[in-house]
Amino acid sequence: MRYDDRLKTVLKGAFPEGTAAALQWRQVADLMAQKPGQLVNSDVQSGLTRLRDLHDRVDEADRMAAVKALNGRLRSAPLLVYLCADTDQICEAAIIAADLLDEEWIDVIPQLSPHGQQVLKARSDLGALTKELLANDVSEKNGSSGILVLVKDTSIEDVVDESAEPEMEEASQISALVAKIADYQKKRSVDTPLQDLEHRSYFVEAIDAINFETDDSGTIIWAEGPPKGAIVGVTIAEPTFDDGPGPDAYGAAAFRQRMPLENARMRLCGAPIVAGDWRMSAIPYFGDETGRFKGYRGVMRRPNAAEDAGHNDLDVERREQLQQLIHELRTPLNAIIGFSEIIEQQLFGPASFEYRTLSRSITDEAQRLLTGFEDIDIAAKIDAGQMETVSGLTEPDWLLERLAQRLQSLTDSKSVDLHINKAEPVRPFALDSESVERIFARLLSAAIIACENGEELNADLRTQIGGQPVNYFSLSRPSRIKGIAEEQLLDPSQGIEGDSADTPLLGLGFSLRLVRNLAQSANGALTISDDRIGLTLPAAATSEIGLRETELE
């Protein structure tokens, strides 16, 4: 059994006030309610003491909401006894929320008030021993109900053991309660294995998605889906540490920059229904009147099979660090591009021709860096199995027109003539347009850069019919990479001699390997022969073409 220090972490620092007090009360109660066997007695006593000290700062409505959120997850006998010493309404909610073993109820029942015992009698899921004890007059048998007064509330009828001293300190009461429970747990039967207690499920339906909202500090203040006590109070602002809850480094970095989150890793702890890994997507929101940042709104989902595949812990950590680095670099680059465009377009006033030319040069270089960062991000996602191919149909004519626009400046700078012959009829690609354009743009950009100035590139695009039709794109090898073996070309360290401004930011080998991996992730292939480079991607089947024609009509 490992030691859980999350409760001790929550209890650090000064006493909170206002809504923060209610939030901490909920957090402490939630942490104590689940897996009580992982808490040492001193932590249980500290937790109960903090709940008592916060009692006057948290109104009954907030306490009631927190207790109701524990429904089916309240497994701590000391916490249950404490809550039953609150108002009758909270006592009822706590007993309804409790999920104790029959042997645990036997120890708790003598600590309950007569009202609490009546509420417990109404439950239909009690064991035989518990029912037998409730059938007897417990208060009469023990001389008193023995309930411990742990809260300060004038609306509660204080019932104390007649043998107790009138001036007994509340902290001593808590200590006595914890010691008694600990002594009982040492003597209890070991017939039920600990692992059975740790992995019991108290919910019929699984949760696949959680809608949530945070405040400006990144703390979740609202959730829809799971019991609110299982997630409210968790922060998305600080990366997870050890086995605690929290986002990955990318998610925490995005929060600091007030940037949208997309599929960031998130770990939740506690109830089995929410514990484990999630993927989080969220966007920041701002006040309508002031424009001030107010927090994030988003959704968490369970990872799919590819995302949930087991990877080496070190590799996962390195990928997260890489994602954080890319995110940190993108932010200032986007700012540089924005200011450069403002100067170039003279939005804030006139600027000299030299100044505008320099700004344009800065924009081009920053865009080149962003493209390189995007390639690294894509490569990392492919390696982690996170690159999803979206189904769709992409028309070849649309693709060629987009490529002509996208590659115009590059071909002009190199004085390269690119001729693509389309052997009609060519079927649509059986992929979404973004994926197809990304693959072709990366391949042709690398090929053009590998050309000598004034060179001519020839390519063919045709559909090959078979059991699974494919579109085959064949491109002549640029002169600067002729005679180089395929293995050497795909080496990430492979580069091109010449002006660094004309070479791919990450090297020719990296670019070609990225195209190959993108094609493979789309059920295609990249092949390299002595004089040609071939790209194969799935084409639309006859049924898909017929369906699309019907929709167009």
C-alpha cells in the first residue's frame, strides 16, 4: 500500500476565506471519503480538524452540496461520524452517500444519533449484522448514543456521553474517534482482500466525457457528468506531479499563455468512474464588459485506443516536453508575425520601403520557423499514435489549384518549372482535404528545394483500379538528390548543400520521412526509385463516387 499525501498538500497554507473556504471544505471531504486505507491516522485527524475549523466559514448549502456529491463514494467511517454530527439534513445525506462494509457499520452505529439510526434503517442494502444491531435499542444498550460533538452549530442538539467531562476539547474528541476506528480496523476480519475494497465500482454507467469550467486561476469550479466532488477543485494550471491529478506540460503551458487547448493529457484521481487518463480540449473565455480573462471552458474525454496504447514512460515524458517547447516557441513567433504584418501593411502609419521590406523578410523567416515547428509536432503525434485520419473526399482539381497557389513563391524564388500531368479520369482521394494537401505540400516543397535553379520537375497523377483503388503520384527526382540511396535520403540528418535559406528547416531527410509517415498513417505509401519518387494514397471507391454524384444532383 502506498502513502497518499494529497490530503496533506491541500491542508498546507493559510485558512481560506469566502468561496475558497467552501472549495477547500469540499476538497478535504472528498479526499477523506475515498480510499481511507491509504491515509495515516494523523492525516485523518488533521482532515477532521480542518473540516471543523472551516465549518463556520462554509454555509450549510455548500456543505450539503459537497456531501451529496459523495453519493456512493463515502467510504471513511470517521468522516461519516463527523458529518452525522452536523444538521439533520446533512446527516441524512451522509448516511445515504455512505458505502461501508457490514463490519464498518457495526462500529459506526453506536456513534449515530437516534435520528441517524432511523435514517440508516430506511436503507435496503444493509447486511444482516447491521440490521440486527439496528433492530436493538443501541442507545439504551450503551447507556447513551455516544455521539461526538465535532461542529459548532447552535441548531444541533448536542448529545454527549454522560461519562465525558464537560470541558472536553474538540481536538481530543477527534483524536479519540480516530484512535477508536484505527483500533477497530486492526482487529477486523481480513476475509475481504484489500484489492477488492480498492477497486469496487459504485456506478452502473461509465463516463466518457466531462464538461467543465474553471476560474481565472485554472481551478475547476463547475463540471457536468461525474459527481462534482470528484473533479471540482482540480487545477489545469499546474502540470501533474507523481501520481496526482493535473494536465501535462503542454496543457499547463497553454493555460499560462491563455491559448486554446487541444487534446492535452489530463489525469484525474479518486473515484474509479473518473480516475485515470483523459484528453482535454478547452478554450479561454473573457468577460463581456471588461474583456478580463475569466477561465477556461471545455470537455474531457477518454483517450481512444491509439492514444491509450502503452508507451515507455521516458518516451512519453520526452514527447510532452517537446510539445511544451513547441507551444512556447509558437507564441512569440505569432506575435512577431503579427507586428511585422502591421508594419508591412502600414496599419499604424506610413513606413519606409526599406522598413517594409525588412518586415516582409522577418515575416517569411518566422513563417518558415512555424512550418518547421508544425512538422515536429506532426512527427511527434504520428510517433505517439495520436495522428487521426479524417474520412472524406478530395477532388484532384481542387488539390492542384491549392498547390499552385501555395508553392508559387517557392517555385519563383528557385525559377523551377513544375509540370503535373493528370491522366483522366482521376478519382477523388478518399481522405479529407487538409490531410491530402499537407502530404503533397510537404513532398513538393522538399522536391523544389532540392532542385537546381532553373530546373524542371515533371509529375504524373493517375488512378490505379483494383480491389482497393489508389491514386498514384509519380515525381521525377531533383538533380541534387540523384544517385543517393533511399536509406540515406530518409536519414533525418540528410541535408542539402547550399544556401541555408533554400534548404528545409529540419533537413531533407526529415521532410521525406515525415511525408512517408503521413502517407502510411493514411493507408498509403512513399516509394523512392533511382529516378522517380512515388506517392500512393487511397482513392474513392465506385460506391462513394456514385453517392457523391447523387448528393450533388
